[in-house]
Amino acid sequence: MSASTEEQLQRTPLHALHLELGARMVPFAGYSMPVQYPAGLMAEHRQTRESAGLFDVSHMGQLRLAGAGAAAAFESLMPVDVAGLPAGKQRYGLLLSDEGTIIDDLMFVNRGDDLFVIVNGACKAGDIAHMQERIGSRCQLVPMPERALLALQGPKAVNALSRLVPGAGKLVFMTGGAFDWEGADLFITRSGYTGEDGFEISVHESRAEALARALLAQPEVKPIGLGARNSLRLEAGLCLYGNDIDLTTTPVEAGLNWAMQKVRRSSGERAGGFPGAARVLGQLDGTVDVPRKRVGLVALERIPVREHTELRDAQGRRVGEVTSGLLGPTIDKPIAMAYLESALATPGTRVDAIVRGKPVPMEVAAMPFVPNRYYRG
């Protein structure tokens, strides 16, 4: 990264710590972020699968929605049950455009007094402007740029965190709560984006480095960069905004039907009423065409297939494109996500990826590629 590029990028509260730990820094979402540490991507990936890894995800946006009408207002932007989410519970959500395509994916928690929302770093300015315009008169939107966000992921994350924050281990997947660590207020959710058990920890920027050092001092924990975060989430079958979902894709095309609860679907108690509802509900009902679907692919030869690679059928016709792809460190095979014509989205279907002009046979596979290991109690 050149000096001029580095100067233009924002820094998280852990920037100096990343440099001290020998991280290779890259531009990401407008920030200077660690892509890997000296141990390397493969070792960091295995560390998270087998023990615990600490990720800096402070580039992501954090905000509060407050006021009596906050849940109803937020629900008017998404095909998601917000009003019915119990206090202490977390849910995945999708901000939609008026065309029913995905502006961003996010996580939110009902904290009783407010909704705590986490959005993607590259989208946060646009998301907040969108929310302010659409629902700013119905609730308070409070951006929280003073908060850092750490993700502690892996099967031994609970051991490490429980030593520092007693009680955090009682959380189960997709729940959250307020905790104290040496006088610092934390908001912790048992969630993440690796497919492993783990936690996301919101902490004031002034205490972020001290908390990160305390976590890294635990015998189970090592620092992990963006490279392993990407390979872990792809093995887990999780979408990366900007690659696998964006303003051209609808939730049904992306296979995110599970994120739209029954109460918001046709004939549900609070059906529709969100941007693009006619198209999205029609695709769910089968009355509106779904021309393509997101699928998992496994290469039948040991050749990694990267994003934007063209996919062809047996007749040589273009039928889709890869959106994410790499050699899965755990599964030890080249894996990918792609959009394919809906008729070809059935597991077991063969297609060819065109890599440097040559066909690489791939097979549609069920996701996740590696089973999720969330702690559900």
C-alpha cells in the first residue's frame, strides 16, 4: 500500500496493534485493515476452526434506533419480523430498494429500550442516509462511530471470553446482552460470520485496544485477518455484500428466503408493506419469475475458480457467473458461490467454469460446505 493511499484511509482503534503484530495492511471499505498476520491465511483459518480467532471488524457501522415507533419503522424497510423480535434476541435483516433488490444485509438486536443495528462498513453511510430519509421522522437514528467492534470466533472462544467476562458464556446463538469488563461497558452478541460458535463485542474505542490485548493474552486466541474471514464465511455458505448480493439481486434469487419470516409473507399477519414487496412476495409465491439463483459449486479438478468467472452449460452456452471462489482450507477442495439459471440450480448439476479459456468442470452442491457449529444451548 503506497504512503498516499495509506493517508487517505480511515483507521480503526486497533490500527497500531495490527502493525505491532506484523499484519499486512490493505485498503478495505475505506479503511486500512489487516488481511493477514505472519502466520498466514491457512494457519489463521485453521486456528479459528480449531481454537479461537480475534477479528477487528470496527470498520462496520453501528447505530441505534430508538423511540416508541422504532420497531414498526424499521420493519417498514425490510421483509423481516422486527416488531415480533423478543428483547435480547438478534436477527438477520435485509434493507431493500423499491425494486426489491438488496441495499445491504445487517444484524439487529432488540435491546428493550432500542434496536442495536450493525451494517456493512462499505455501505454504512448510504444505509444511514437511506434510513434517515425513510424513517427519520418516526424514530431516532443514532450512529455510534465511537464504538469499536471485535469478533471472537471459534470453538474455544467461549473459554477465552468467559475468563474475562463472566456470564457471557450463558448467551446462546443470536442473543445479546450488556456486560462490564474492568469498567468498560460492552454489548456482546453470540454470533459472527464464520460458521463457528463465537461472539461479537461492541466496546468504546478508548478501551478497544486494551480489550483486544486481554483477549489475545488468552492461550486459545490468535489474531486473524480479512483473508481468513473470507475463506471461513465462504465455507459457511454466507454471502459477502458486494460479491454475492448487491443492488442487482433479490432475496429470493440469493436464496435468503429463510430471512423472511412467515408473518411478513403473503397471508401473514403483517404481510408486505416493505420496499419491492410485490416482486419479492411474488417470487416467494411463485407468481413472479426467478430467473437465476445463488448456488454452491465444487470444482471436480483442483483448480481454484475466482469471482467473475463465466459458467457455461454442456452446449457452451453462458448460464451464470461465479461471485466468490477459492480453495476451501477445511474442505480442501475448490469451492465457489455463483448465480446460475434457475433450471440449473439443483444439486448435482454439472457446469463448466471458464478459467484462462479452458473449461473446469464444477458441480452444484448444497451449502454450507462446512457444517455450522453455532451454540444453541
